[in-house]
Amino acid sequence: MNVRDILEAKGRNVITLKPEATLEEAMQVLAGRRIGAIVLTDDADGVAGIVSERDVVRVLGTIGVSALSESIGQMMTANVRTCTEDTTVNEAMEMMTTGRFRHLPVCQNGRLIGIISIGDVVKQRIEEVEREALQMREYIAAG
Ligand code: AMP
């Protein structure tokens, strides 16, 4: 099982903004689209950074509402870990666990082509385990 299997099930649409967008705009997108993170892209469709709800809470909790009109480029994580479609589900899970983040953009030749979340990875793993259990029960029942 790899990241391609997850993208084929959930789609490849990624909600993005430019680093020049304001924190207020980013919060509207996070709330309106019911997502936990926004990938910030450069002009070549590459990943420039990521802003998640954790960053929003950190900035609002430390700076306060005056940060709402600041650009998200100033508060994004610039050193973004990414994967490819060939990354296995277990590798993606390992990256998220050791890096302590819940979102992993998927890139190909330096361009953003999808995103997976820890929720997508857990869903995929549960389905896999259930499939294996079913196969095992069928194997045992067949005698
Ligand atoms: P999250 O758990 O995804 O809400 O993110 C927790 C923190 O990690 C935030 O500061 C994010 O900006 C950052 N982050 C999220 N995804 C990634 C990623 N793929 N690579 C690096 N940092 C990330």
C-alpha cells in the first residue's frame, strides 16, 4: 500500500494559498473548507511552506489579534517534509509520527500533486487490517 492508493481514493485536490495571504484569509479558508492545514505554494507550484491550525493557535496565543492582518509567509513552517506517490503508507506514518505533524504534501518533480493527513493514513491502515482479517477468516473457513 502506498500514497498513490490513498490519493486515488480521496482525490488530488489541494487547497493552497500564497505566502502573501493574510492570517485572517487563511483562517477563513481553514474554517470554510473544514481542513487542518493549508499548503503555501510558489509561482512554480512548488511547496513554499505550510500553515496548520497549530500555527494559527500559536500565533494568536502569543501575538494576539494584531497578527490577523500579517502575511502567513511570516508564520509558516518553511522546511516542509513531503513525500511522493511511491512512499508507502507505513513510511508516511513514520514521517508524521517522528516529525510530529499530521499533514504530508505529495510532490512529483518538485510540484505539489496532493496531500494526505494522518486521518487518511489511519483510515487506509484500518481498511487494510480489516481486509487481511477477512481473508484470514475465509482461508480458515475454506478448511
Ligand atoms: P499539524 O500536526 O500538521 O497540524 O502541524 C504541526 C506543526 O508542524 C505546525 O507547525 C505545522 O506548520 C508543521 N507541519 C505540518 N505539516 C508539516 C510537514 N509536512 N512538514 C513540516 N512541518 C509540518
